Amino acid sequence: MKSLAAALAALALATSPVQPAHAASPGELTPAAVDAYVRGALESTGLPGLSVVVTHRGRVVHAAGYGHDSGGRPVTKDTPMRVASLSKSVTAAAVMTLAERGRIALDEPVAGQLPGFGMADPRAARVTVRQLLNQTSGLSDATVDMDALEDASSLADYVSRLSGSRLRADPGTRWEYCNVNYNLAARLVETASGQRFGDYLREHVFGPLGMTSSAVSDRQVRPADGYVSVFGAWVPRREAPGFLDGSGSGGVITTAADMGRWLLMQTGDGGPVLDRESLETMHRPVGESDYGMGWGLDHDTGQLVHSGNLFTYTAVEALSPRTGYGFAVMANSAALTDETYTIMQGLTAMSEGGTPEAPGGDRRLYELVLGGFALVAVALGALGVARAGRWAARRAGRARWRAGLRLAPALLPVAVLAAYPGLVSFLMNGRAVTWAQLTYFAAPLSVALLAAAVAGAATTAARLTRLLRPGGRRSR
């Protein structure tokens, strides 16, 4: 999946992201215009399924589903989908409801409010709740055993597994996107409220907003199974295993209809869930990070945005303070490119009186190039094996070390494949990536690299065998 830190989008006004309802809007979106654009986007991108909601100044302009799920059922506005990191804004809202009631102190250390929380780093005792939500706690995928956390059975178990981890930076000095922040926040909701996280959301967030089809457990709401793209073909797959059930960082399952209610709360006065001041706190970026609490600031568009990426789902939510529009786009698929973000940008352009760029094409082009690369690699590997004898004969009589050096280029793809998870992790700012995960959204790239590595290894083995075979070369 693309870099999650970059995949964050962020955005709104730096000081007062929630604007009054009477702000002027340069354009008016109609249901027919939204429907026509999204249908065209579905066709041009080739996405299997898509759901969209657009809100404007206290009303839902359009909410609908398009395409189908892996069972062939049509996607509608009521089709549940995982929304990945859009969950962070929900978790932040839950924390803020308890902060309003004096049950959570934003600027007090987490350790004093969360029994069982401790790390092998004395600095962790200074991390505040606000720093968790602003992602400035110092927590990092690079210094936490993310594999161990993925196997957690509950939020309490998750927190206990942090005992041997360390911070990457002093609290409050560095912004770094890390899911641990929001899972700690979700556990804090549990201890402060005395309820399981999902139960608290249902009673104090989802319930008051009328989000009856939303949850953080697939035992309560069954999401549509997703797809991954493999060289242009959509392959049905279940979401990769990991800590999702009850997760505060990415566990929310919801629908376009429910997301409409969520966006209306965000663009209004917060009632009946949050005070306006709490909303402004959530939306306001901190320092140079452009990140608030589950929302970020995009200086180019002035929007508040957050995208979400799992292994078989993608989603994005956005608020446009200048025009009063809200958008959410969700897809039951994941690939090398995130089309939901592009579609949201198109809807934004329309709401501002502009002409949207037609989405689609990039994914197919990238995968076509990678497919061609894989085929060429296989062909070159077969050719290398077939001509191994001729290669060895040309090097007969040369020093062994020189012949060995000529084998090195063919082994370069093997070295790249071996370093592949580490390279992807580096590009994602140290976020842990496993081989299994690379068979999902990155499947075309993984297959292409594997083909090149197998071709290189086969060529090297054939050449080495011929080189060392008696009579294959003259000894010196």
C-alpha cells in the first residue's frame, strides 16, 4: 500500500476549520451531477464497487452505491465497508466526549489515566492524551514490535504488549503517524468509561448520530468482502489478518448513509455528540505537522482530509470549510493507486464550480508495465538458461574470480527481492511490512520482482553449473 503517512491527507483552515453555515458556496452540486460523475469514475477506473456520500450545510446531497461486492451483490448506500484510518477521527471524537465530561484530561500523562500502560522507556511516562491524538507522542513503528501487536486479542492485551517497546523521540517534539497512538486512545476510552470501546461508540457516538449500521467489530456488522488488483484483474480476497476487531486506529465498519450523518456532525455544531469547541480542537493542526486529531490540513485545497488504506479496502473523508461541503468515498478494493482519493478530488472540483479530471488509467498502466516487465524477465531467464553453455565457453580459460564477477548482475534481482519488505518499510517511514501483506495491494509489483529474481537465480545456477562442469572451461 502506498505510504500511509503520505496517504493521510490533511486539511482545513489552520485556526478555525469549522466555518459558519452562512459561508458562500461557489457552486451547487446536484444528485444527478454527482451520480453521473461517479458512474463515469466507476467505469473509467474499473473498480468493482464504490459508495459515495456528499453533504452540504446540514443536508445529504447524495448517497449511493455502485458496482458489486465479491458475491455479486450490488453495492448500495447501506453496504458496510471497512474505512481503515478514517476510524481515527471517530476514536478522537470518543475521547473528546469523555474530555468534555471531565473523565479524560487531554494534557495529563496517559500513564496516570490508563492502568496497565508502561514502556521500557522512561519518557513514555510523559506522553499526554493530546499527544496521542496529534500523533506527536514519540511512538513509532520503527521502535515498537508491530508484529506482536497484530496478534493482540483485545485493546487491553494490545496495551500490555507495549511493555518492552521504546519511543523514537521525546514526547511532543516529533510528528509521526503511528497506529499505536489511536489504539492506546481507544483503550483509554474503555478505562475511562467502563465500557468496551465498541459499546461506548454505539451508545455515545454512533447511536446519537443515527449511525445504526456502524461498528468496530465484524461480529456486529459484516463488511463486504474486498478485492485486490492483479495485473488488471480484480481478485476477491478476505482482509489480511491483524488487529482490527475493536481497533481505534482502523476498525470502523460503516456505510455511505452513516458516513453522511458523520460528516453532518463534523460540519455542524457537533450536537448531539460534541461541543463546537471540541470539533475545532479536533480539526486544528498542531505545529508544522498539519495534523489535528484524526484530521489533517491540506494547504493547497483548504480541506480537512483523512484517507484510509487496508489491504482490501480504501476510503477517504473530506470537509471543505470554504464551501460547506463534506465528502466520503469508499471502495471494497485496494491496489497500487488509491482511486477513492482521486474521485473525492473530482467531487471537490465540481463543488467549487470547476471541471473534474477524469479518474482512472494509472492503475491499469502501472500494472500493464509491471506485467510486461515480468514477462520480459521470464523470457530473459529462459534465454539465459538456454545459452548458459555458450556463456561458460566464452569464459573458458579466465580466472575463476573474473568469471564469478560476471555472474553478479544476474543475481541483482535476487538481492532486490530479499530486501523488498525492508525497502517498502523504508519508503513508508519505517512502518512494518510483511511478505504476506505484499501479496495484497502490491501483488503486481511483488510478482514482477519475483519473476525477475527467479529468472536471475535460474540463469546464475545454469551458468555456474556449466562453468564448473568438467570440460566446461579450461583450468588455469
